[in-house]
Amino acid sequence: MALNFQNNEASSGRVSFIIALAVSLVCLGVYAAEGANGPIHRIQAIFEGMAAPLQQASAPLGAAVEEAEQGGEDQKADEGTLAALREQNEQLTQQLTTAEEQRLENERLRNLLNLRDTYEIQGVAARVIGRSTDAWNQDITLDAGSNQGVESGLTVMGPTGVIGQVISTAANSCRVRLLTDPQSGAAAMVQSSRAEGIVRGSLDGLLYLENISADVNIQVGDVVLTSGLGGSYTRGLLIGTVARVEGSAGNDSRRIVVAPNGSVELLQEALVVFSAASDAADRAVTFSSGDSAGTGEGDSAAADGAAEGGDAGPDGAPGASDAGSAAAGSGEDSSGEGAAGGASEGDGSGDAGDGDGEGGR
């Protein structure tokens, strides 16, 4: 009996399915055959009208659900990519910093090469690896020493001119006393007039041109070079320009402030000079507009301000430098040499020197 009951249920189910399928096919045929105003179309329109308010009411809910799902996906994506984005940002920042350092280094090295080519310098380039920490001893340490041919007394140049002199050497390093050191001094001359004197450092960090004849007319902007007297510095190399003159020609008490063309505090590379062209004093150095204007004018302004406000003067610098003493002490020995050099230059070279001096300014 139970088996017959189950068979009857299965048979009735199949009959119902066949009937429903037949009705559906009939309705589909009628729907396809009737026009837009047919009964089935009208029933469809009624149900669509009834469902429209429900669809409108559920639209915001559906949008909110989609936004929530999208937000969840974004959150998962952010959590997955945030670390990668941070790492990428750090890498880009590091690359930018490295590129800027390389640009600045290339600029400094380009200026060193410019000086080397202009003066036909034979020497060795070195990096600054140490600096003095007190105001009484302004010196730096370079990573070139006796193994590289460096000796005490050699002239040292920065990217924009002479910065000092080697005072001691080791196998692979040397100490350089800066021109701004109170104990420093370099035999110097004004390029345009060939007037000679001594450039000394001071406690206030300025350079003063001393021992210039009172009748020599010195103007702001005059180029100051090493004169080479006494053999303390290689002759004809750029030191800086006159930034301020206190007093006039004929006044023995006038003070002449010389501004270097660059900041020693920012010095990273230097050139130890073994030799230079014999006519270096007649050659004019040109820098790129950014270097000459950016460093020269700034140093001149700083020199003006310090000269006005500073109490320390050229007489206040404690002691004379080894270079200055050598230049002054060997004046008799070098007088013949200086005269011979002046005679060999002649009037023509003197005029060329004046022209170069004006060009340098």
C-alpha cells in the first residue's frame, strides 16, 4: 500500500508539471501573438505599476549595500597596499635626495675643474674629512697626504678660489690652515694695479688686506690674487674681491675687507696645488651665474655687515702668520726676483693685467 501511495504522488506531480508547462506555453504564445493592449500585457503593466514604489524605496538601500561592499573592498586593498605605498614613497624620497646631492657635487667639481683648467694647475683633488671646532684654529683635514705627493706649504683651493695652506701631512691626510684663521696670512696683490700687501685672517672670520701703500687707490670689487712673494702661496691664484674700504687713498689707517668667493663652511672638496701657469695672475676666472652671484654677493654683504659691527680689526688678529712672516722676512731675498718678474712682464703685460682685472670685477 505504501508503495502504491508513493507512485500515485509521483504520477500526480508529473501531471501537475505537464499542466503548468502547457499553460505557460499557451500564455507565451498568446503574449507573443497579442498586441500591446492585450490582456496579458495589461496584467503585466498592472504588476509593474504596483512594484514601482517598492523598487524606488529599495534603490537607496541597494546603493548603500553596494557602497558598503565597495568600501570593504577598498579597505582591504588599502591595508594590502599601504605598506607598499609607504615603501615606494621612501624610495622616491631617497632617490630625490641622492639626485640633489649628486647635482651639488657635480657643480662643485665642475668649478674645481674650471679653476684647474684656467690656471693650468697640477695637483691632487681631495675631500674634506675633518674640521676644527674652535674659533682660534680654523683648519680642515683632507684625505690626501704624502702618499699622494702633498707637502707642507702647498696652496689649497676650493671651488671658487684659494682657501688656505697645508701645514702638516700624514700618509693619506693633511691639515690645511684656512685663510680666515687669525694666524694665517698670504702675500697678495690687487690684480688691476699690481699693488702688493698681505691678506690676513681674523677672529671675526673676515679677511683684511694689509700693508698696502697709502697712495694706492683701492676700489670695491677689485680682484685680489696671491702674489707669490716669499714662496708661501703659488702666484696669481684668486683669493677674492674687495668688499669694503674704510678710508681713502693717502690714509694710512684705512681698512680693506676682502670677501672670498665662496663659503668655507660649505666646503666639501678641495684642490692641493703643486704648480700653476706662470702667467696665472693675468688670467680671469669665470664662474656660472648661480655660483658667482650667489656666493660672491652674499659673502660681500656678510663682510660689510661684520666689518661695521665687529670690534676685532686687522690689528686685533693675534700674531702674524707663518706665511705672512715668510713673505715679509724674505722680502730682500725675493726683491730681485720680483723686479725681474716685473721687467719680464713689460708694459704690454701690464696693460693686459689691467684689462683682466677689470674683467674679473
